[in-house]
Amino acid sequence: MLGKNAAEIFADGSEIGNALLDAFGQHHGLMQQEFQNAVGERIIASLDFIEEDSEQIGALMVLRDAESVRRIENEIEISHRLAAAGRLVSGVGHEVKNPINAIVVHLEVLRQKLRDIDPDARRHMDVIGSEIQRLDRVVQMLIDFTRPVELRLGDVDLRKLGEDVALLASPEAARQGVIVRREWGTEPLFARIDADLFKQALLNVVLNGVQAMPKGGDLWMSASRIGNEVELTVRDQGAGIAPDIRDKIYNLYFTTKKSGSGIGLAMAFKVVQLMNGSMDFDSIVGTGTSFHIRVPLLGSGREAQTPPPFAAMREIGVQAEIGKK
Ligand SMILES: Nc1ncnc2c1ncn2[C@@H]1O[C@H](COP(=O)(O)OP(=O)(O)O)[C@@H](O)[C@H]1O
Ligand SMILES: [Mg+2]
């Protein structure tokens, strides 16, 4: 741009270009004014005129990419939310577990006692029994989700891991007429991760992509190095994610699918974060969605470490009273 006039540089007719030309023309500055570029990303612009001895010698324009700031803010907010929800949920989960155990044991006693008196009562007992079991599974899942995990870290080439996940996903992809295309490149991309957890997280993202294309299509998986990080991208040609649900998809139990669980992305987010990574997505409704998962490259000095042991969780057994007749 050296040697060019401002009028040439900003003559593209964009919102920001027009505003800047206007400001130049009328010789008024801009203070941290916000604009959107053509693809909807936020840019903050400032313009100051510089004078010396009341003679104008130049202008200083600062353009700031507010998009990356917004993304980071978003991620921090999500992890705060997940952490807060996690604390609450694990507390409640443990509290609920005890009465459930007590109910199960007492139900069994009651079943025995009623057996001879009223055979028909068994039917009701069975229903109560199976419903309690269901409740127990839900609670257990919550506890598992929020339990501090012990990372089994290893140095893994993410291209290899990606290929494993592609194979894991291929039966479901084939069933829906989705072709999983891969682009791993030739450069090894090592990161220090828990391979099992990471595979599960990536698989969740890939399966979402497959499920977003009920009529088939192409799903692209790729890995590349970006600075000090490895980035895995999963791109689908599905329906896209509507703007009004974009800040909800990482929430535990948020789903728009008839038989969805809403666990996949919450789990993926948590796992990636445990490995000092981050994830985000961009989506165009009607065109498709790309998810990006980034983790520190091995040797970058930001690798995950096994966290210090958490305070042992209280595992409270069945209450003593149950043993009594
Ligand atoms: N690739 C995608 N394309 C469109 N929507 C998606 C995609 N990935 C996730 N979503 C949305 O995010 C929601 C939550 O995803 P997830 O946590 O995996 O739960 P589930 O798959 O059980 O619904 C999905 O129900 C869907 O609405
Ligand atoms: Mg899912």
C-alpha cells in the first residue's frame, strides 16, 4: 500500500472504507468505531490526524480485529459456564445417588414382603424398579461427566489419530451416503494428548458432521500446523447451525435431534480444553459447518500436563440404616 493515497486504498465501497473516506474528506477523527467486514467479522477503527505547528503532517489509523477478541471472550465464557454447571451438577449428582441407593434396597425388601400378599403388586414394583434404574443411569452419567479426569498423556501424531477416527466413523457415514475425505499432508503433527479422550472428542464432532448430512455428501477432515498449534478441521456440507443456537451448542444436553443426547460437543469442548487446546466453528446456514480443534504442538512449551491430583471425591456408600431390618 506504500505510496498509495487513502482514497485508493479504501475505494472498495465497503462500510468501513466509506466511513474512513468520509472522515478523511471532512477531516474528523474516528474513535474506536465498530464496523463489520464483508463476512460479518467485527473490526474496530480509530483515526487521528497528526499536526505539527498547526500543519497537518499525517494521519494515524488503527484497525483492530475484534473478531479474535470476541472468540476468546466466548471461549472463556463457555468454560466458566461449564465449570460452574459442573460443580453444581456433581454436587447434586452425589446427593441424589444416596437416596436412589436407599430406594433400590428398600424396594427389594418390599418386593419380597409383598410377594405372598399381593402377586399383582409385582407389576408395579417392576415399573418402579426400572424407572429408578433409569434415573440412576442419568445421574451416573452426570457424575461421570463432571468427575475430574485423569489424563493419560502421550505424544501422538494427530494425522494418525484423525485417520483412526475416520475409520471409526465410516460405518455410520456409509449408512448415510457420506464420504469421509481426508487431507493429512506430509508433515508429522505431534501433540501431547490423551489419545482415547481426544479420539472420542473428535469422533463426536465428525459424527455431528455426518448427521448434519442426512442426504449424504462430503465430509472433509484435515490437519495442519498453524504457528505453535496443530489444527484439526472437520468440514461438512450440512444444513449449518442457525445463528440463534450458536451459543448453545456446547451446553450439556443441548440437542436439536430427535434422539440426540446433547453430550457430544460439551464433552469435546471439555476434553480439548484439558489438553490446553481450544475449539470453535464457523457455519453458513444451507452450506455447511467447519469445526476447528487446536492443540499445542509438541515442543511448543504449552503442552498439557497431568494435573495435580484432585481432592479425593467423597464416595458415600449406602446409608447405614439400610442394613437394618
Ligand atoms: N456439524 C453440525 N452441523 C449442524 N448442526 C450441528 C453440527 N454439530 C453440532 N450441531 C448442533 O449442535 C447440537 C449439539 O450437538 P451435540 O452436543 O453433539 O449433541 P447431539 O449430537 O446429541 O445433538 C446438535 O443437536 C446440532 O443442533
Ligand atoms: Mg453429537
